[in-house]
Amino acid sequence: MFNVIKKHKVFSMTVIILGIILLCVSCQKGNASGNIDDIGLEPPIDGLSWGMTMEEAANALGVDKSAMEQISTSNGRKIFALLYDKEIMGQKPKSIQLTFTEPYEYKDKTMPQALVGITINYTIDKYDAILKKMKEQYGEPIQLTGDGAVWGSRERRAEFIGTEQFNIARDLNLAVNRIDKDALTASLNEQLKSNIDTGISGPPQTSNNDNPFADRINTITLRKMESSNETLLISEAGFALYIKQARELLDD
């Protein structure tokens, strides 16, 4: 009887240990795909996470930071180009462009440099192969036209509309872009009205003028650029990242 109890205890301890190991593995996997939970879509390049610094992104890609050449600066964001010799979506690109915000102050807190945008340049003949890979990874696009496709986390917009997080996130967007709030809102509302009136195709737009960013929490766009013989894979998660930062501010 004693041996049976002892064996039962050993078995129970083994099960508990195995459970802890599996939980740790699960947590690690969860962290690896944390961008999906936090933002809605992970970047289209393995190893990259939204919010990485330039140095972290270079390390993740296995390149030297000095290999990234700054090509432009706009509204508090710097864009770096990188010739890349590895496959992305099963095809070797001509180059990639990474967009980072610069560190900026918000309510006595310093927001770090952060990766918020990726553009991958391929030749035009790669379009169909990349479209197939994108569907395998992200599912069917929310919009498909003759010269492009758009994936997005549109279904999550209700989570942010009318909340304190959304308002703070909008302020963060204005802070990092260093532009006038009224001018930005007016510009976006004019663009929204124009798109509705003319039926212009493109990534989905919100019909709520008070929340002009709501439909574009995070998008990935594949475009066929016939004139330049290029296929562009554009991934943007800037505003989604600001929302994530806003939540962290509220939790402090």
C-alpha cells in the first residue's frame, strides 16, 4: 500500500513538472507571437517585432546596423533602406525599407525609438508568388483589386473607438509626428470625405469623423506597380503601436 502511494506521488510530481515545462514553452510561443495579440498583425519578416529599436531590428535580421542607410525623414520618423540577400515570403527582395519613430516625450515619459513600418521591394514578376504566400500566412485579404490586396485588423477597431486608450493613442500619434492636432484632424476628415464621394479604392476608411484612424489599426498592403516594374509589400502598424503604448501608460 505504501509503495502504491509513493508511486502515485512520484507520478503526480512528474505530471506537475511536465505541466510547468509545457506552460513555459507555451508562454515562450505566446511571446513570440505577441504582436498578433497586442496589435493584430505581425510584421511580414520573421524575427521582427513592432516597437523594436533600430539596433534590435538589425540584430534580428542578422545585419550590421551600419548597413542600414537613411533615405528620408518625415514628421518624426526616419526611413532606412537595406539591401537584403535573404528570402522574405519565399522570394528574395531587391531591398527593404524600415521606418522607425524617433524617441519623443509624452506626459513626462520618454517613448523609445520604435519600428512602425516596413516596405519590401520585389520585381513585378514576384507578385503572384508573394500573394500566395501572404494568403497562407494571413488568410484572405479584406480587400482584393486588380493591382493589389490589403490585410488588416479592422475587426478590432470597436475595441478602441470612444475609449480613453484611443484618445491617448491619438495624442501619442500627434506627439511623435510633431504636427498640429486640428490640422491633422481636418486633413484626415477631408481625405475621408473625398474617398466616400469619389469611391476611391484603397485600404478601408472609417466613417467616424471623430476617430479617423480607427479602420487602420494595422494594415499590410501588396501592390503591383506596373510603371516601375515593382511589387511593393507595405506593412504599417504605427498607430497600433501608439495604442499599445497608451495602454501601458494607463496601467502605470
